[in-house]
Amino acid sequence: MTSKSSAEKAHRVAQKQAQRNKPINSSVKTAITKARKLILQKDFDAAQEAVKKASVALDEAAQKGVIHRNNAARRKSRLVKQLNDAVATSTQQKN
């Protein structure tokens, strides 16, 4: 345990913030996982919708300050890239 009252308060504040951010982080992770599973299942119409929902969840988390805006942008970019690569690979295999 800390001996300074300011450190104790900082710890309490950090715990409250973590508790407040936890459901937002959880929903973001769930949305990304759903999108990735649909991409792997090659259900591209549903995957595209799931990627949109994940993108919105990431934007909301960034706007609320739960994650940094560059973190959200990076994760959205990677998700869209996965979708585009899977679609491209699927169309190449059909031809």
C-alpha cells in the first residue's frame, strides 16, 4: 500500500476509470472478434456489416477517450485490410 494520500487517490481514480472503460473495451473487442470470424468464414456480406459496426464501436471508444484515436484508426485499418484481402483471395480462386 502507498504511504502518500495523493498516490492513494490516484489509485482510486485509476480504478474508477478502469471500471468505467471496461464495458466499452469489451464491446469493441466483441465487435472486432465477430467481424474477424465472419471474414474467416468467408461470409463477406455479413462481414462487411460487422466491420462497419466494429468501426463505429472503435470511433465511439476513441471519442470517449477509452482508446487513443490513432489506436482506433490503426485497428480499423487492419480490419478493413483483412476483409479486402479475403475478398480478393476469394475472387482470385473463383477465376
